[in-house]
Amino acid sequence: MNLILIHPDELTADGRAHISDVRAKHIRNILRAKPGKKLRIGLLNGPLGTGAVDVVSPEKVVLTCSFEAEPPPRPSIDILLAMPRPKVLKRLWAQFAALGVGRIFITNAEKVERCYFDTHILKPDFYNARLVEGLQQARDTLLPEVVVVKNLKQFLENEPFPMVGRKRLADPSGTRTIFQTLEDDAESTSRILLGIGPEGGWMPSELDLFRAHHFEIIGMGSRILRTDTACIALISMLAEARRMGV
Amino acid sequence: MNLILIHPDELTADGRAHISDVRAKHIRNILRAKPGKKLRIGLLNGPLGTGAVDVVSPEKVVLTCSFEAEPPPRPSIDILLAMPRPKVLKRLWAQFAALGVGRIFITNAEKVERCYFDTHILKPDFYNARLVEGLQQARDTLLPEVVVVKNLKQFLENEPFPMVGRKRLADPSGTRTIFQTLEDDAESTSRILLGIGPEGGWMPSELDLFRAHHFEIIGMGSRILRTDTACIALISMLAEARRMGV
């Protein structure tokens, strides 16, 4: 926990936050903070800031909070992920938030088992807690938006969410690397949407559908990676490209 | 399991392999292979090949094996990792092998708890099984070499293992990305050694030591990632750079 994230509801009118969960435990037992100590804090979906410890008791921690003027910039990477096995997605939520993604579209696909969607892993209470964990790891405040897509075709056709910018789809058939495709075009400041397939890959008809919606297919070489490894690899490469201005 | 990896000891003089563990179960229950079916196989630390199914019984599977002339190329990436919490390393072994690393040096560091080294996770029987799992995922045959380093200073001074080629060290103080440092120099075909610090980072004296041994410090931006996420991110970026010939 490299940042204590405060929920807007926890802030009182005089700018204090009363905390009593795992964050309080972390402040007491790991940071061993005494009154007066200043901690890195953030306001969920708001700015970063500083929290001065007022009270540390077994029941709660009270911080006096001050925040920067502006929230950090929203990550410009969105992902469209074919629903993986719930066990895999469970571990991925925090990683997505830590690596920095703006929106997470979880989609159906032909090779996705239908029963995967009947899981508590897709309940907002569950994933928001994991996302917050990732934000606190990476010192970010902006909760990724999660959208569950039951019909991929309809989703791509309607584009109910603005999917402006560049679109890439990871598939073993891709011969160019994600960096190579990014270096080619000049829209480097626009958002990017990255599609990642199910174990077993996309079906040919799905690949055609993505191509029809202007997704460029990218590859990662001959090694076949697990979904979670591929997600971390691809998102971190996109983030690196952004740091380099590509 | 995208490849069935055969141990040289399992090969009989007539080129057949008798298998009876989790691989046999995979062939029976997931691949549902019948006699005559050809499977992707590999010889541990040897070439890739094809295994024709001869026998499928509840007790065993027998394959007639044929192999390519040459083993796949050894990955040109080595990593030097400050010993993470055993729970984290446990999950990482398979990922290292799947992403493709040649050698894994697990080192002590000032911020590493000494007790971390007293764990079965560092026993060859344990990690080799996990590494084989990663190889079977990624369709590779070359088992990474694992070396446990108890004294980092001595290790760097003696260089008992040839650490030719480029050396990079990931640290939040690094201002250049790994790609930027790779694009700068012309040794693109040489091996690369990547150092990754403990949670809490390297101490200033350790950073000095690495600099004295010609490690260039690289950064990953302002987000603080968990060790396992950082490892996957950095190794996949290096692999991507290699695919691009950087």
C-alpha cells in the first residue's frame, strides 16, 4: 500500500477522514505512524494529497487531508478482454488498476465458457475493492470503469462507448509487434483500445469482425502466454510507448 | 499445456516415451487423443518435435517421438532478481519460463528478509517443476538455469558467471525507459542482464555498486508495481525489443 485512498464519503466538512479498515491497520502496523506524521493519500477519483495523522487508536485512524488542485491524468489505455477463467480474472483486477487502464470491457467470445459470467468476480463490490488495491499499490486515484459485454458483435456495431483512437487486437496470427504498429501512425496522443482474446484464441469470424471495425492485429512472437501474463505484458508495453511519446 | 515436454530419461532406444503423470492426464482428458493422433512435443533442453500416440490407457500414454535437428535458440535475457516474498516467487517461476529467460539469479539485498531464503520455493525440485510448466505453456524446451546468490557484492565483483552484454537495473530513480536505453547502443545481438529490486527498492549503496559494475538504471514511470508485475512487464518489453531487432 503506497498510498492511502480516501473515499469522498469519508471526508468530513473540516477536511478530516476517519478510517477503520485494512488501511488503518496498515497505518498502525506497517507504517507505525504516530500523530503528526504525514502520509501520501489520494481522493478516490480525485487528486493526490497529504494526510497528517491526528489520531491513531485500535479502533480508527483520523487524518487531516489536503489535496492537490488537479487529479492525475486518466490513463489513455482501454482494454477489451475476452472473459478469462474467473480464477485468472480475480488476480487481474488489481494488476489492471496498478498498470493504469481507463476502461475495462469484459466480453463474451465463442471460446468463452458461458458459466464464467455467473461469478461474484464480476460484481462491482468485488472488483472495485480489488481495483482500489491496485490503485493504492501504484499511487493512482482513478478507478477504472468496468463494462461487461454479453454480445461482442452488437457491442462493436453499436459502439455505445466512444472507442475513438487506435484499436489493436492481440492474436497469434499478428506478425507485427505492438510497438511497430504504434510507431507507424501519428495519432500518438489519442486513446488506444487493446483487445485480448480467450484461451484458445479468437475464432476466424471474430477476427473478421474486429478487422471490419478497424482493429489492427498485433502479435507477440511464437511463445503462447497465459491470459494474465499477456495482459500485463501488453498493457505495460503500451504504457512504455506512451512514456516514450509513441 | 501447449506442448508435451519429454525428459531425456523417458525416451527408450526405439524413440518412444512412456508418460504417466499430469501430461498423460492432459492427453487423455483435455486433448482426448486417440492412437494415431500427432501431438506437439519437445525434448527437455533439446529440440521440438512430434509425438504420435501409440497407446492411451488409464495407466499411461505411449508416444513415438520424432524431433527436429536443432533445439530452439536459448533466450538472450538473464535476470537478477532480489529475492521476493516466497509467495510471489512461487507464482513467478512458470512466468519466467513462459516469457523466456536464459538464467535467473536470485540475490540477497539489504531490504530482503533473511528468512525468505529458508523456503522450499528455492529447492530445484520445486522450481524445476514450475519452470517446466511455463515451458509447456509457451512451447519452449530450454529450462532456465537458476542460481541463488547469497552475497550480491561478491557476486558482482567475481562475475563467476559470464555476464557479457548489456546490463540494466530497474529502479524508480531511473529516468529513461528500457526501450530508450536499448535503442541507443549497437550491441543488439548480445545477451542482456536485467536487475529487479526488492519491495522497498535498492539501497543507495547498492545502486552505487551496480553503477560501478556498468549497470544502466532504467525507470518505468511513476507507478509503483508489485515485483511480479514489474518482472513480467520488463521481461516482455525486452522480448519485444528483441523481436524488433533492438
